[in-house]
Amino acid sequence: MAVSDVITFGPYRLIPEERLLLRDGEAVDVGSRALDILIALVEAAGEVVSQRDLIARAWPSVVVGDGSLRVTIASLRKALGGDADGARYIANVTGRGYCFVAHVDRSAAQQQPMAPLPVLSGALYVPKHKLPPRPARMVGRQDAIEALSVLLAARRFVSVVGPGGMGKTTVAVSVAHAMLAEFGNAVHFVDLSAVTDSAVVSSAVATAVGSSVQAHDPLPSLMAFLAGRRILLVLDNCEHVIDAATSLTERLYNDAPEVHILTTSREALRAEGEHVHLLTPLDYPTVRDDLTAAEALATPAVQLFMERAFASGYIVPLKDADAPTVAAICSRLDGIALAIELAGSRVGAYGLQGTADLLSNRFKLLWQGRRSAPPRHKTLAAMLDWSFNLLSDWDRRVLSRLSIFVGVFTLEAAQAVAADDETDAIEVAEAISSLIDKSLVWVAQIDGIAHHRLLDTTLAFAAEKLAQTDETNAVARRHALYYANRLSSGAGEGVTITIEDVAFAAPYLGNIRAALEWSFSDAGDVAIGVPLAAAAAPLFFDLALLVECVHWCEQGLAALPEGDENNATRLVLQANLAASAMFSRGNGSEVRAAIDDGLRLAEALGDLPHQLHLLAGLNIFLTRLGDFQGAMAAARSSVAIAEKIASPAAIATGEWMLGVAYHLSGDQASAQRHCERGLTEAAASDAAQVEFFGYDHRIRGLVALARALWLTGFPDRAAKTARRAIDEAVKRDQPVNLCIAMIYTATVFLWRGDFDEADHLIRRLVAHATRHSLGPYHAVGLALTGELAIARGDPSAGVSVLRRALGVLHAERHNILTPAFHRALADGLMQSGDIDEALAVLNATTVWNETQVESSSVPELLRIRGEILLKTTPADHRAAEQAFQLSMQRAKAQSALSLELRAAISLSRLWCSQDKAAQAAELLEAVYRRFKEGHQTADLRRASQMLADLGRASVPFTRRADRP
């Protein structure tokens, strides 16, 4: 022994240079950090050592709190056995630190009579570690390293489990380096991937730790060598020798209590004492269009991807425009570190988008990794081959068959698809359990139900294996048949689809699409595809996947056998084709034909719910065309059918259809009455499900009621009802209904002069319609944007937007709001000084509108006509006066008090210019006094100011209802 100080206290001798503590000649194991603290305290015996200094001594490169120090001091006191000896060694000095209070003697080590050190006493006698190099930079795994270090210290035996390429080895090496000081360099790494024979696992471990192997069975001598030694043993890649690894680690855990064990494997060892740490994928951002580069780079998956991209020669920093693409790549690769590294290494050659495109190609499995990587990590295919070759023949077949699934699937679905005449469902379940253990199938909870999925790379690999067999078509048939039967027995049975139906079917959209694609392919079976299309159509429609709904309905109808004209499947396909085509393609003649065909079929079958459904569709279609009288007739027919059905939901729906038709036709009192009657009927019977032909008719009734309330002179009640409609539409979260709510409530706030609230709704509408490919509603949103700009005093911008939007609406025959938009366009042209064009627009609109017999837009068209006539050269005061008076008459006939007020304001302004102030004041005051609320809205404030200017200050223009 080299000359060094020996410090003696009580029955203990401490040799700091050798990091050795002896009691009566026997080594005492107190742990590396506890020994650091003891040496620091003993060297300063009798003096207070601060907590900060002790933490710096024991944890030189780790940030820890005071709690760690307290725990270590407590374990040190326990190891020293002070209480048992009646001695006290370490005292706590409150607020300052700790002090070693026992008497100490110092001498040279060679002068002390020391008992021979036991060969198995400590790290001094264990060979220096031989670890792989510490990773240059660890991305996204620091929490895992810290958690594993703590778990290893507390539990001794930990297995890091996860799929290939997840980074298990990298994490294990990092943990080993982090714990070198804790184990006094006694950390040993054994790469079992090079071991092909289970019988030599013990020999490989013995060689790594420095134990001589002389007997045929090295295990006894290895156990004798390790007994009493405190070391950390890392066994990497145990999956292919798992039985031998399990046996060895159990023996070590039970018979070598100072040995700590860290293993990595693609499945748990299931050994005694083992604690499993599942290594999860690297976090990656949710893919969305507005994802920023900063948000993406905050996730470790994107950080790793961009690091590899830069290393491959790509020099462009990540931009906001490219962030969604990179997020999609990382998502597609499921956050698997190796897959992300390989993809990132392609960016230098192919660019970001090119790399994303390549991910859909099988060659991604063959991408080469770093030359220094282990053979099993050279490519994704090699990585997966390693796992695949470890499976039993039956597990391989099941894994290949599971590749037919897209996204998540249940155990029931897996059993239906993977089982065949030779294998029953129980055997499939056992195979899936085995694949889960081996990290080849992942488990996720959705609404409390266990679902399974294959990671994308595993899916691609397994699909290739399936393609190499002759059973691909049989597996695809069982897959399609399962979802056809499952949907037919759950979602899509009735006219409407419930929230429960969506909750069941929505997670399986990928599988439903795949089943449909196979069924209608050359290798498929339309006998499965037709009922599957009919069962899936209501789901596609409810989720606003309208283009898909049209496509599969057309496929199903085209595949129906000749002569099979009158059946329920055709009716479902016809009804959903009509609805989805109307919302996605506009209001063409083919939509009317689809509705009429469906109605004839429903009547022939005596199917009353579908008759109501299609009559609701006809009512909506005619409303969108601007044929309000035709819509009224369809609404009356709907009421008759609803009474036959005798369902509260049907009756309420009929009332709301009538209310909408009366509102658009210009009878606001009747509109209000029927809309309120529908709400009362629904509330009394708790009729929550009132969706027909894609519309929630409760929402439709609420927006019609809100508009009718404003028109009849209740601006505050109108705003309150409009906000209620929006709230309910948001809660129901159905794209079409939310668009409808935003369109028609936005007009209420425009009328009130609440431009900021209208602006907010219109912006939401445009974005929402764009996101869900609702073309007509997007055009309506643009038209409302133009109308708002004109109302705010920017006619030039408003006219430009309105022209574009009206072109789209005319092409799609979406005419319900075009009279109002033409009125706004004429107003904008008038404000811009284009009087002749303004008058031409208005004349054309008035002629068209008069062909509809009557509508709610007539009073405003007449009023704007009068305003334009006052701008002509020369001004036609007489014709303008007649237009204002006729506007008031039509408004009064419609019970539209608010439009009557607008016309009265225009007429009063004209009379004032003709020295008829008294007559003007009398007219305006008579209309103004009929309002009981809304006195802070724009039109009423304008009227109030005019009356004040005319000397009618006694008018109660300050009275108002509380804002809802």
C-alpha cells in the first residue's frame, strides 16, 4: 500500500486516498457519495462544513437539492452505527451545515497494523471499466437517464425495454457513464448482440468483469468472483438470448446483493427482481398547418432530425413553412430515434419535401445508416429483420397479417382478421400478447378500451412479408368483411348518425377506407363493398368528409346489381350522395335529381324517416337556390310526415323548417312563432337529435329566430339568441352546422352595427370552411367580408371581394343570400360614385327577386334603390320618395320593424332636405317609439340623434335593455 493518511475514530479506520472505510479490519460499504461526504467532514473534524460545500463535493456535476444531502447523511449515520455504539459522529448545525464531532487520530497507513483486505471488498479490486464511448450529445433522453439512475440505485435490477431503434443502447451507455463515480469505476458493459449461443452468455459476462473462466460451467466461479463486490453490470441486447439472460440475472440478483444490473431488450426478461422501464418514442409536435419552426424545434424528435439533416449537408435553417412537413415526417416515423436519424440523413440529397415523399416508398426500409452502426442498425430493414427472425413461425404469420390494419385496431378485429381455419381466436390473442411483449405491437387506450397498432416502420416491413405470401387477398377479405359487419351492426343503421356511432367508428377511419379500397378494386368483392359503403356513408358525412362520401356512394350505387332498384341499401347511398354532393359540389341539377330519386325510393319503401330526411334536404336545397315558396311547400310536406312519425324530434324539425321558410319569404311574425314552437316542442320532450340532411335543425331554427327577432324590432334578444346558436354549434362541433351558425349570426351583428363581433365570426367562418372544403360556405364568408368592409366605410375593397364571391355563388347556384349581397354591392358602388352600375346591379336583383313572389330582402332593396336615385344626375327625388315609402310598406307587411326604421330614416332625411322637418320628425318618432329594446344599436342611435337634431329631445333615446 502506498503511503497515505489513515484517520481513526471509534472502531473505524478511514483511508481517504484509497477511498476505503474499515471497521475492525472489515471493509464497510457506505456508497461513493456518502464516502465523499464522510471524507470531507473528517478532514475538517470539529469544524462546520456548509451544505453547499458538501453537495459540491459529492455531486460535482449534478444539480441536486438539500433533500439529497439529508438522505445521504442519514444513510451514512446508519452505516456508522452511532446509535448502537452509543457514539455520535455527525452533528447537524442548524442553518449552517454539518460537523464531525468524534475524536479523530491521524497516522500514516504503513504504520497501522491492518488486517489483510478481503479480495472481494470493493472497487479497488475490480478491473477498470471498459464502456463504449459516451454519446457526444443526447437528444430528448435526459429525463430517462436520470430516472434510470435513481431506479438502479434503489432497485438494483432494471430493464430498458422498447422496439428496435428506440435508442435503448444509447441510453444504457449514458446511464453507465453517469454512474461511474457512484460505483467507483466498477461498471461493465456486455454487448450480447455478438453472442449467438445462449450457453456462452455467462462466459461473456465473466470475461467482461475480469473473472477467469476455467470450468465448463463458468457460472459458479463468476458468482464467487462477484460475491460482495459492488458493481454495475450492463447487459445490452438480451432479446435473442433472453432465457439465458433471465436465468443469469435472477441468479445475480439473488446471490450477489451488491451487483446492480441494467439490461436492454426488445421485451422484458420477466425475471425475479426486474423493474421494467419502457423507453417511449421521442416527443414530436402535433402536425398542424400553423405549426411554427420554434414550436417544432422545441421537441426532441425534430431536434434530432434537423441535426442529422445538417450533418448530411443540408444548410437551410428550419422555416415556419417547412415545420409541418418535418413534424409529419417525425410523426410518420413514430418518434423512433433510428428511423428519424436515417430519414434526416436523406435531407441533404433530397430536401425536406423530397424526404417526406420518400417515406411513402418501401425504399425507406433500405436507407443506409452510419458505417459505424451495428449491423442490425445499418438499415430499418436490418433492424426489423433482427426482431422478426427471433419470432416463432406463428408469431411471424400473425404479425404479417396484422399489417393489413391502418392505424389502431381492437383485439376483436385482430382475431377476426388473423384467425383462419387452422388457427382459432385464442391462439391469435396469445400471439398478439407475445408480439406486445417483444415491442412489435403497441397498446393504446382510447376511451378506456385497449387498442393495438403497429408502428409505421414495423407496418411497412410486415406488409412486405405479407406480400411475399399467397394469403394477402384472403387477409384483406377478412379485414373488409369485419368492418362491413361491424359498421352495419353499429353505425349507419338509421337516417341520422349518433354521437355514439361516431365515437365507435371514428378511430377506425383508416381501416374503413382501406376496406373500401380493397372491396372496389379488381381483386376485391363488391358484395362486401356495397353494404360497407352504405354503412360508412353516414359516418363520412357526419365527419364532413364530403368528397369521400360522394365518391363511395357513387361507387356503391354503380356496383348495385341490375334490377335491384328498390332496397334500403340503395336508399341510404342515394340519400347520402344527395346531401354530400350539395355541400361539396353546390346546387346543381344532379343534386335535385339525387334528392328526387331518393324521395321516390323512400315513398316506394314506405320509409317515413327517410322521407322526412329527404324532404328536409329538398327544403334546404330550394332555400339555397332562393326558391323560398318551393322551400315552404317542402316544409309543409315535412310537417305532415313528422306528424305521421309522431316523434318529438320530427315534429320540432318540421316546425323549424316552416319557421325558416316563413323568415326567408318575408313573414317574420310567423317565422318567430314557428321557430319558438319548435324550441318548445324539443324542450318538452328532450328531443336532442334533430339532424336531417346534414343540418342540425335546432341550430337552423335558432339562427332564423335570431334574424327574425332583429327584423321584428328586438335587437338585444336577437343578439342573445345568436350567441346561443353559436355556443350550441360549437358544442356539437359539426362543420356544416357551425358554418351555418356563423353565417347567419354574423348578419345579425352586422345589422346591429357590432362590427368587431361580426368580423370575428366572419374570419372564423372563412377559416373553418376552408379547412373542411365547404366551397359554397367559403364563398359566403368572402361575400360577408366584402359587406363588412363596405359597412365600415371601405367600399373599394368591399366591392372587389363581393364581385369575386358572387361569381362563385352564382356558378354554384347558392342564391339564398345573393339578394342581400347584391344590395351590399350596389351600396358599395354607390359610395364609390359608380351610380349607373349600382342602379344596374339593383335593377337586375329586383327583377330576379320579384320572380320569387316575396322575400325578406325586398324592403332593403327598395330602400337602397331610393338612396341611389338620390345620387343620380339629376337626382330623382320623387322616385326616391316612392321607393322609401314602398320599402316602409313592405317592411310593415312583413312585421320587419327594424327595416321599417331604416326606410323611415332615409325618408326623413329626404324630407328634411325638402323643408319637411316636422313631417320627418313625426314619421321617425312614430317608428322609433315602437322599439322596447336595443336603443344602443347603430340604427336606433342614428334615429335618436336625428330626432334630437329635429328638436325631439324628449324621445327616450337613452333607454335600453341590458346587453345580453
